[in-house]
Amino acid sequence: MRLPVILSLAVLTCANCHGWGEPHRAITRAALESIPAEARARWALDQARLIREYCLYPDDYHAATGEQRARMRVYCEKPDGRLIHNVTWHRQDDIASLEYTLSALVAALRGGNTDSASMHAGVLAHFLEDSTCPAHALTPLDGPLSLIKELLPPPADKREIALHGVIERSAPAFSLSSRPPRSMGGSIPETARNLLERVYSAVRDNRANLLDLARALYRDDDAGADRFRLQGAVAGGELLADACYTVFQLAGQTPVSSPRFGQPPATEHVSAPRKDRALRASTRIPRLARSAGRPE
Ligand SMILES: [Zn+2]
Ligand SMILES: [Zn+2]
């Protein structure tokens, strides 16, 4: 690809790299609620603000200025100044984002610093959820999903469709309550590696679905599109549940036994094919709309 094209895509990507608004809150809530209540009760986390506010930090950081930006910097940037937001597909940078946030979160939990722990957990949530959002399947190379419109030209009445925004404007609600969270590793580096492996795998799943997702949107089949939105949302929720569970173990707050990453899952809900899970969830739980005014 010629350099000017790459540069123009990079600019477009920045304008389209934000998350999927209200679904962030629903995914974060589902993830936290899947962790045993007795364990959550012992955690030094402000779960209400994490769900309402902190899981949106990387999006809000774009618009933050002055004192507010300075206050958020330690959560939304790594020490080298690079942002923690969505996977970049530069493995070293993505590992650095995860290791930095996980380490800071563990340290804050050990020190009983509830506010700091909650804000780092919010950024971790956003990173995992944004990366597994189907609209971000080609981010950072092609944020607007122009390639999909080239491979699969829209019908005349959908020629101007903004695929990225349409995909991430909402997601069906779901519950992970029947899925026990799993340990992702016994150290920060191992946990970061395992998390990133699963994030990349979920993004590849989203990429494989993109043409079918676009077909559904071209024919105004929102239920068809929801199957793929839900698949991405569930992937993000499961990742966050496992990440939080592991972090609390690493902080010395081991609550209950749970299978480690790589071991067979314990419940039918976990072992069912992802698409079947998505369909079941979408039939029993109400839809959550994207909140107005959130960035695309
Ligand atoms: Zn975002
Ligand atoms: Zn987006």
C-alpha cells in the first residue's frame, strides 16, 4: 500500500478509534457480576464508578484538557506517553499496555487505594472491550472499514453507510452469571501474554464475521447484525472477568478456586459454541442502546 494511503487511513483511524459507548457499561457490569459476590465484597474497588465512569476513560481522555487531562494521564497513558485504548497489533506495545495497567492495578489493590485501582480497572475494561468490538476489527489499519465496502459494495440506498458507527451504536445485553471466571496466569507477564492471545483471537473472529455483518446491515437485518455485536461483547466481558479475577489473585486476595486459562470450562454455558451462546442470550435479555453524544 502506498504511503499516502497508509497515512490517510491512520488519520481516519484516530477519528474512529473510540468505543461503543453505553455497551461499555453493560459489558463491564456483566463481567464484574460474574465474579462471586463474596469475592467482590472483599475487593477495594468502587464498582459503581467503574461501571458508570471509569470504563469510558480512554474515550473521555481524548476530550480532556488541563487539570482533568493531567489527572487522567497516569491511567490512560503508559510512561512513554503512548495511549492505552485499543490493541495496536504491535505486540510489544500491546503487552506494555497490559503489563502497565495490570501492575498498577495490583499495586493499588495491595495498597488499598480504591480510587486508583478502580480507574486502572476502568481503563483495562475499555482496552479489552474496545479491542473486541466488531467495529474495531480492522483497527488501526482501517478504522472506517472502507475495505469491507470495497470487497462488498453496499446497495444504492446504503452507499454512504458509515459501517464503523452503525456496528458499534448498540449491543444486545447479556449475562455471564453462569460462567465462572478463570485465572489467566500466576504473574503479570504471563497474564498479559494470555490476555493478549485471547484478544487477538477474538479480533480474528470478528474479522471473519465482518462481511456477514455488513450483509446484515445492508439488508437492515438488525437481529442478524446483533449476533455479531453480541459475540464481540461477550468476548470482551469474558476477558474482563478473567482479567479482574486474576488481578485479585495476584494482589493476594484469592477468593475461590477456579479453572486456569487453558483448562476445560466448567459449565455448559461456557462450552457451548459462541454463536449459540450469542443467540440464546439475545433472545432472553433486553437490548442496550448506545447513549447519545458518545464519540463514534
Ligand atoms: Zn474507545
Ligand atoms: Zn469505534
